[in-house]
Amino acid sequence: MENEAQHRVALEVADGVATVRLDRPEKMNALDTPMFEAIVATGRELMERDDVGAVVLSGAGRAFCAGLDFSGFAAMAERSGPREVVPREPLGAAGVLAQQAVHVWSLVPAPVIAAVHGYAFGGGLQIALGADIRLVAPDAQLSLMEIQWGICPDMCGTQLLPELVGRDVAKELALTGRRVSGTEAARLGLATREEADPLAAALALAGEIAGHSRNATRAVKRLVDLAGRVPLGEGLAAEQTEIGKLIGSPEQAAVVRARLGTA
């Protein structure tokens, strides 16, 4: 299974931008255990790399990710009794493999941009929700369709979605499993914005972000991820801690000199 997982995700790093491509196009990048393992392994690698200023997450072929492989649903139909959760070494707040495939992107220090085209269904949509920014093709189709299979979203979606679209819209999407276009997703806040070519736009945005101070962009990601999740006083104190580390640092001084033309 380890060798199979190695071929499910492609990773390239150039000019400070890491491109991560779900690479199972013949199955529209459907999620099975090797795919989950490969996503988590790639995210773990990026957590440790200092040469990455931004990450672009995309899917090969006709879809970003069509969700769980049909073989997984077939196995559910044959199961009797509740599923046993297989414990794993915790990754941040996530102790289950499928959740780790989403949660890992919030643990990558560099900002992560998801470029969504074609289908992003079920677990595929939840992986996109793990990114910091989502650029979506207008004709993309997005759905939390677990309810249509008699289950609920279980890959961080119930916890991430309300923050983006509000509790009522999150409930409506999860309770119906209806499909929304990329255009509607942007209107709802499910996507950051729509782009005719989301991958090209994501690469351009990633290049811009990677060109800024790496310490500053990582601080921004950490601080914004605290907002609404910790008491206000803790968030304000964190701002001062981060700015104290940035001002006067060699990297920040170099940025100032370059801006002033004195480098």
C-alpha cells in the first residue's frame, strides 16, 4: 500500500511555490486509503520544508476530487454494526486518517490555495475546505453529498463549513447534499472567488504570496487562523508576539531596504 500511495499525489517545488496534484485522474481522484495516505504524507513533508512560500493544491484530469471511491461505499453496505475508528498517531487535532487529509493543510506553515475544477464532492470538497483560499471554476460542481449515502460529513467539514458560510447555510448544504456551481459557491463564501482558469490563477497568486516575506506570510496565516477560535485577548496578544518577532529581523530589514531603494 505504501508504494501505491506514492503515486497518488505529485509534488513539485519551484521558486518557492509547491504544487500538489491529486494524481488519480482515471478515477477523478477518488479517495481510497492509498490516496488518503499520500495526501497526509505530502502535507507532512510540506510542514517541514523551509523553501516553500505558498502551496497550490489541485487535481489532475477532469475533477479536483470526486469524493470517496465507490468501493468504499460498497464496503459500507456490507458492514453490520458500527464502524470501529482505527486510532492513529494524532496530527494536530485529527486522530483519524481521513480527517488528517484535510486538517494537515492548516498545519502547513505556508498559505495553501486550492484550485478547484470539475467535481469536488464529499471528501473532495472537504479537502478543499482545508486550504486557506479556494479558487473555483464557474462551472465546477461542489457538494457535501454524504447525506445522499446515508452518512454525515466526517472529514472536518461540519467544523469548517459554518465558519465560511454560516451555520444555517452549512446545515442546508449538508442536509440536502445539493450541488452548487462555482459561481454560487463564491457567492455563498464556500469559495474565495471564481476564476475561469483556477489553476493558472492559483499559481499566479501563489507566486505573489511566495514573493513576500516568508516569516510575515506565515505569521498572517497563524494569526487569522486564531480569529474567533480563541478569546480576543489571546488573539491580540498573539499579534504583538508575531510583530515583535518580525520588526527588525534580518528578513524584514531587507524588505524595508528594498522598498526604500536602499538595498
